[in-house]
Amino acid sequence: MKAFLLLLTLQQPQDDPLPRLIQERQQMVQQYEEASAQRNSLFGNKPSKRDLEEVVAALKGIIRKDTEIVRAVQDQTQRRAAAVVAENQQVKQQITVAQTDQTSTRERFYALQNQIDNLQLRDKQREKKMQELQAAAQEADQARTTRELLAAALAALSAGLLVYVGKLRSRLSAAPARRRKQA
């Protein structure tokens, strides 16, 4: 019993009445032991009625103190149970908040992943469009180069024809002057 009471004393918070009650009980047990040890030599070393009354009073005091200790332990147990329930509820609430945060984070992650996928798709489409436009620009450049070369060739041909026509005219104009000189 003393070991149990000592264990209870060690586990108590500072403002707890239990250590005081246990100490009071120990004092009552000492009083009981002293009262039960008393013997009256007149009665042949047997306890007197008064000695027995003191023993009974000490035992009643111990019983009352035990009742107080039991009530204090019950109160403490109820407080601890209430604290455990409150802590349990707080933990459950924190778990709910964490799960909500996790769900929200997962949804944001999927939304961002979808956004990344959409942006990658747009980038691929833009890249494809750019390649198509570059191919069209190259074709246009080739067509323009071909037209420019054709125009340059035609210009050279035209210049050559103009020179040829000019020579022909000069021959034609020189031919009548020779005919006139010969005539």
C-alpha cells in the first residue's frame, strides 16, 4: 500500500491535494500504530477500553482519509480523461485539417499539372505552326528567288535583245547609206 501511495505521490502535479492527503493518512497510520501498541498494565497488558476507542477512532480517520484519497484520485482521473478526450478531439481536428490541406494541395497539384500539360500542348502546336510558317517562308523565298532569277534572266535577255535590235537597226541604217553611196 505504501508503494502504491508513493507512486501516486510521484505522478501528481504541484497543486494536487493528493500528496497532502497521503501524508495525513501516514500520520494517522502512525497514530493508529501508537494507539494499538498501548497496553495497560492494570488489565494484564491488554488494551483498555479507552485504548480500543483510540484505535477505532484512528481506524475511522484512516478510512475517512482513504475515502478522500479515492475521491481525489477519481477527480484526477476524470480531469485526465477529459484532457485526453480534448487532446484526442484536437488531434482529430488537426488530422481533418491536414487531410483537407492534403486534398487541397493534391487538387492544386493536378490543376497545375493540367495547366502544364495544356501549356506544353500549346507549345507543341505553336512549334508546329512555326515550322509550317518557316516552311512556307522558305517556299516563298525559293519562289521569289526563282522569280528574281527568271526576271534577271528575262532582263538580261531583254537587254541582249535590245542590243541585238540596236545592232540590227544600225546595220539597217548603215545598209541604206551604203546603197546610197553605191548608187
